[in-house]
Amino acid sequence: MTNLLHIYLLIIFISLTMVATALVPSYVKPGCTEMCGNVRIPYPFGIGPNCFLNKWYAVDCNSSTPYLSALKNLPLLVVDLDNQTVLVNVTMTSGCQNPVSNSSQLLNIDLGDTPFLFSKSHNKFIVEGCGAAVILSNGNALTGCTPTCFQKPVSYRRRDCFGINCCQTNVPFYMKTFAVNITTSSRQMTGYKSRSCVSAFFEAADSYVRQFFPGQSGVGSNSLVPLVLRWTLTENDISQRSCGVIKTHKLETSNDTLVSTLTCSCQSEIEEGNPYLGCQVTEECTKCMDTWGYCRYNESNDGVRNFYCDHRFHNGGNNSSSSRAIFLGVGISIGVLILTITSIATYKIIRRTKDKRRRKRFFERNGGLLLKQQEAGKEGLANKTNLFTSYELEKATDHFNENRILGRGGQGTVYKGMLTDGRLVAVKKSKAVDESQLEQFINEVVILSQVNHRNVVKLLGCCLETEVPLLVSEFVPNGTLYKHIHDETGEVFVPLNMRLRIATEVAGALSYLHSATSIPIYHRDIKSTNILLDEKYRAKISDFGTSRFISISRTHLTTLVQGTIGYLDPEYFQSSQFTEKSDVYSFGVVLVELLTGEKPISLTRFGETRSLVTHFMMAFEEDRVMSILDAKIVREDVMDELMEVINLAFRCLNLYGKNRPTMKEVASVLEAIRTSSMSSMVLPDFGKVKCNDGEEEFLILSYRESTSTSFM
């Protein structure tokens, strides 16, 4: 509730800020610079990318001086939105440097392709000196004047010259370009040094310049004069949404044609700002309305419009100003709050609906309907497979937090999780879905859900409503057999009787999968990293990601070769035919690992002996097999038992599957060896950790806690 109140107050503050901000008229697009030096650059002109209408209205601001980059970098003095004009500085057209006679000079500005015209309403044509000048268009004279030459210098202001040594005339048309014909006088001037030259140029009318530069006679220099250009717009240039009133104007040009232009203005006299971006009510009128008044304007005899606030229809006077502002702000904030709550509620409903549809789509794609059919079609299997929701598993794994990762493998990533009932689980997130293998995947889930063996990791269920299937199994805390027998720190030692017990448990589990289940299951990836140790260091087979169940009528399964190098049955590798004897071969490699403490593939050995199997087989055939065993487990009182295990491993690694024993036979032999050795084995005192395993006890060195990194 407190958080909601804070949000509500924040919305009120933002709303009032928006109201205050809205009172300030905007002349430029959001994020654009409004001023360059002392010159305001309103839209459609602009400084910087995306701030102007098109390239003709782009303005460069250099050293606080604006320039029209598309018009040969003419200095920009004023942008007049009301008259749709710009005031620029241009160079005078003059013949004073080289006296000329009957010469024709072109103005150095050509507006042919631009949206600009020389304004006839705001410019004058001025001639200075002894001579005459005429404006030409298409060879025809439009207008001109001839000043009276006077023998003595006459002081005058250029914009109000009265005919002596200077004359001026109106511009008759809007023009894109023109020519000026200048003729010097042949009369000899006496009394002062003659200026046998004539200057003719356009210049902004003095009244127009004074509108923006009061008290100044001009803004030009001896070589520059102010000139007014009219800019034009088309329907494509004006946005009806922001423009209040659009008007069309026809501008008469010198070639007897009319140029159309559109202008945009605010809707009423109480608005101000840039009409091309949207107008706002004037500040004085806003204050008037805040006091429940009406904005009025009257015009005096001299044409000046005066504003006044009319309160004739209000009895509250100015005391209501703050109340109106508060009422307006609270009203806006309540509206925004209702809109926000409605939007959030609508968003949540839409998101839930989409999530529900997405989960249903994933459930069907991942074989959920097939799972239901499998369970319905088999007696006693109904609802035996526990289906977890994506929400349950996200909560259990803290949204699959990186810190919860137990391990990564070729089939996917395994996360540690805790269910709501407190059970620790391992959640495997597959890397991808092979839709062609969905039926096989669902069959595996159904079958493995029924497997209940103390040395097989229990599959607790799955989740099919996510993008990739999630499998949930029991959590096995003491890590993999691989980490224990290949520990490089030297802190872990696994005694012989523990190694025999682990081998016996693994063999018993594989025998159960091959022959005791309703349908034989081949693991297909037996290795020491897929054998986990629980809290009592009992072995548990895990990671059935590549396992397959085989119908009684089929003796083998032909698929792509899958498995791990070093453990892979060479007969399966050649024929792609996986049988129960392939699991026997892989188990034989694990058995040799337990005996030697060596890795299946070692870079410390050379040539063929890099393979542990080849290394073992060569040593066996050369009667030096005892030399490659782990020295820590070789003792005189267990030599007979070791030889029996070595012979069993040799049989398991036979190149021909038919000559290998079954897992049932392997389990029986190991159980017999272990039973016979129990009385003869004398355990060394390793003296740090004592573990009780039913009828027997064994000692191992203590080591840091490890976790399961693999699972079904």
C-alpha cells in the first residue's frame, strides 16, 4: 500500500510538471537547439540532424553565427514565422572596382531549385552613383531608376535616399533570379573626386529591418546588405495534426506565373508558439484562465492590440487561482493513475493469456499428448509420471540461476534445485528438441519413471511446458566416481574394498536394466562421470540422455553412433548396432579405471597406449598387468582377488561382443569376488572419515564437499 502511495504521489508530481512545462511554447523539435548566438532558429529551420524540414532549411551554427548551408552559407539574421521570410546578409552588386558602361551583371545568388524567392513585399531596389540600373527578367525590363548626379557629396541614408546620387524603387514581382543592367553617366563631375561607378542591389526595406533591430539604421556593412527571402511550403511539408490553420497563398512571379505556398498559423489570438509544431495558450491568458477569467483583446486607435482578463462572469476573484491549478493537477494525476492501473491490469491479463497459450504449445510440441496416451494405454501407468510446472522449477532453481549449475554436458545443463516440500533435486535443461525423436523420448520417460533400483538415479518427473523439456531427478550429493578416482590434489583415496563395492553395485544396476525390467533398457553411455556417489558413497547410474529401451522382438537397435571416446564399444562403432554387450564393454573400461586409477584417454602416454584399454590389454598379454595397477591398492593378501577382477575386465573388453559375459554374469562374479575377499582384506588406517555401509565399514581421507554434475 505504501509503494502504491509513493507511485501515486510521483504521478501527481509528474502531472503538475507536465502542466507547467506545457505553458512554455516550443519553437524547435524536441532535443534540438533553439538559439544560435542571439538568433532564434524555429522549425522548419533547425540546427543538427532531424531538426529541420529538409536540406534547404538546415542551419549551421559556427562561432554563434547561423548560416544557411544550402544557400552558399549565407549569414542568417532573422527567421520570421508570421511572414514566412528570412533576413540574410548578401554581397552588393557593384561596378565601383572597375568602372563600366552599359554592362549587364547577374546577382550572385540563384534560387532556381530552392523553395526560396526574393520577396517583393520586403525589399527595395537601390541604385547609387551617377548612372542608371534596370532589373531584367528574360530580357524584359521590370523596373529601375536613375539618380540625379550632384557635383558635391550628399549625406544620406541608403534606405531613405531621395534621388540625388541615390534612388530606390519597389520590386514588382517575386523572383528566383534576375539580371541587373547598369549604365554609367557620361557627365564629368567637378568639385570633388569623381566616383565613376554605379552600384545596384536589393536590400530589405528599412521598416522591416527596424522591426527586428530597433534603433539601428541597418545590419549590413559597406560590402554586405540585408535581404529578405520568402520561403514556400507544399502540402507534403505541413502536418495537419500540429498546424492549427492552413492558408494558401499565390505569389506572382515575373514570368506571368503563380507560385503556391501554404502557411500555418495558430487557431486563435490567445495562442502562441511555433504553429508548425503546435501552439500553446499564451502565458498571460493561462494566468487569466487560472483565475476563472476570459481572455479578451481590444484594438486601440493606433492599431495596437491590448490584452485584458474579463472576470464579469466569475464571483470568486483571484482567490481561485491556486484551487484551479490544484484541481487541474489532481484531475490529471487521477486520470493518469486510472490509465496506468488499467494498462497494467490489461498487460498482465494479456501476458497470462500468452503464457498459457505458449505453455500449451510447448506441451504439445514436446510430446505431452503422447505421454498422456502412453499412460492411458498401459495398465497401472496412469499418472505415474510426475509433471512439474515451469513455475515450480523456476522457483526451485531461482530462475535457473548460474550459481545453481551443477554441470554441463553434451545433452544439456544440470541445475540444483529445492522443491517446496524441501526435497533437493537435479533439474536437467536440454539443449534442443529433436521432434523426430519425441516418441522415443516420451517412451523413455514413461519407462524410467517405473525404474526403482537403489543404484539407479530416480527420475522424479519432467516438465514439458517449456521451450525445451526439463527432467527432474533425485539429487546425489557426493559427485561423480571420476572425480574420486582421478583426483589430482591427492586429498582423496578410494580403498580397494570400496572400489569393488562400487563396481558390484554398478554391475547389479546394469543387470537389472538389461534383464529385470519389463522392457530391456540399454544405457549406451556408461562411464565414470555418469556414476554418482550418494551420501553413503553408494553408486548410482545417471544420465540416460542417450539410453534406449528395446522391445523383446528386437535384438539390436540401429542408430547414429553415440557415446564417449575411450568407452565406446569398437564393434558398435563399426556396425552402429548397439547391444547389451556394448554396455558390458563400457563397464569393462570403468573396471580398468578402478583398478589402475588411470583416465580412459591420457596425454601422458604415447602412441597406442594413450588408450587405457589398449594399455591394459598389452600389459595383460605381456604378463605385466600388475605393474599398471594403482599402487595404493596392490597388497599381497589380495593378489588372488585382483587377478580375478583383472581377468573379468579382460573378458568384458573382448573385441567380439558374443565372447563377452552378460551383465548378470559380471555382477555374479564381482559379488563372489567381493564376498570371498571380505574376510581376507585388512583395511589400512586412513583415519579421517568413517562411513558405515550396512554390514561393513571403510575409511577414506576427508575431502572437500562435491556435488552431482550429471543426471539422467
